[in-house]
Amino acid sequence: MIHVLLLTAGLFIMLFAVRKMVTGEKSKPKTILAEAKQIARSMLLGIVTVLSLLFITYEVWILAGSSVDWSGVYITAAASIGTALLSFGYYYRVKSKHS
């Protein structure tokens, strides 16, 4: 049960980070310092997104039985591809809404 909650939390964190990246891209900084802050924020959110992708894949692997055979490889590959597609799809959906 705890892994289901962790998986859900990982998904929400990833979607939150993606949404914040899109809203941060919309702003136009006026000074060099503001631009540096925006770049640092985008890098931090990118790191959070990548870590969330890894965490979600790990939690799916745990929930699927922690197989160390080829089935575990297939599960982690499918979870990684699915999570990446979810994040890119959500990014473009939010980006088109804010344009």
C-alpha cells in the first residue's frame, strides 16, 4: 500500500515540476540576474523531473514483484517509456494551453 502512495506522490511531483517549467518559460527576465535565476530554476525542475522518472520506474518495478529476470527488464523499460510519454504529453498540453 505504501508503494502505491509513493507512486502517486512521484507522479504528482513530476507533473507539478513540468507545469512549473512551462510557466517559468513564459516569463521574460529583464536583468541578467533574473535570467540566471530563471535558468537555475529550470535546471532544478529538470533534475526533479528526471529523478521523478527514475523513482516512478522503480516504484512500478517494486509493485510488479521486483523481478530480476527479463520480465523485470520489460517492466522497467515499459514504465520508463510510459512515464516519459506522460511527461512529454503533459508538457505539450500545458504549453499549448499557456500559448
